[in-house]
Amino acid sequence: METPTKTFRRIVTGHDPEGKATIICDAPPVNTHLVGGKGGATFFEVWHTVETPVLIHPQPDETDENGLILPPPKNGTRIRVIDFPPEGDEIRNLTEKEAAEKFRSMGDENASTSSKGAPHPLMHRTETLDYGIVLEGEITMILDKEETTIKAGDIVIQAGTNHA
């Protein structure tokens, strides 16, 4: 029996017509994607911006994207929660071509660095600065020459490095 993915609240604030602060959305994220089918990770797209500095809108929305896109918009930001289930053979045994297809499904096939002898079939690199915060459980971060176990409460600043 599969364990259901945990959900969380996403609270988005904005302004009413009088300029007073108000909650415009209080619900789990609706933009979610299961990547790789059974045994794959679930991506919860929480929010993104398309420019820096960000323009503040009275009623912010995020309806400008369809589907899952791995990197943030150029000059923008992205926050997401990813639920990684325990890894099984379906991930460990991916070929280079299958790994590239996983990243293609996330809109960034060039991110894949999978190759024969790589430490993990889903090794990838993006020209981004990522902040990873483990909310519960633990996960192993694999780099080119080392790996470490990240536990609940730990934070990773992943600075454009090749990783899985």
C-alpha cells in the first residue's frame, strides 16, 4: 500500500480594493507533478516570480506557467516542495537516455549529466542557486566526489553544482 503524499497549506497574501492586506489563497498548492511515475518524486510548485526586483501586485497570481519547469524564469525565482519517496530499483537502474527523459519532462533536458560511471543516474546541474530544506525524514545528497545525509531541519545551499 502506498503512503499518501503529505499536503501543506500555501497562504498567499495580497490587497483588497481599499489597499488593506488580505489573504487571497489559503489551500494546498494545486500545481503538483509526479515525475517518473510510480516511485518518482512529487513536485509541489509553491510560487515563482518572473523578475527581480519583484513587482508587487494587489492580487498576485501565477497563472503564466503550465506544467513543471525545473529552473526559475530568467531573472525570477521559484520555490517548490519536493516529496522524495524511498528510492527503488526503477530509479537506480535508469539508463542515460531514460534519465535525460526525466529532465525533459521537467522542461530542462540539458540539466541531465547522467553518464556511465556517474555516482547516480539522476545526476544533474543547473545554473541556479538552490536552497534545500529537509522538512521531515532524511535524504542523501550525492555530489561528484562525495555524499552526505541531510536530516530534518538541515539546510543545503546548492550553488550550481552537479548533484542528485
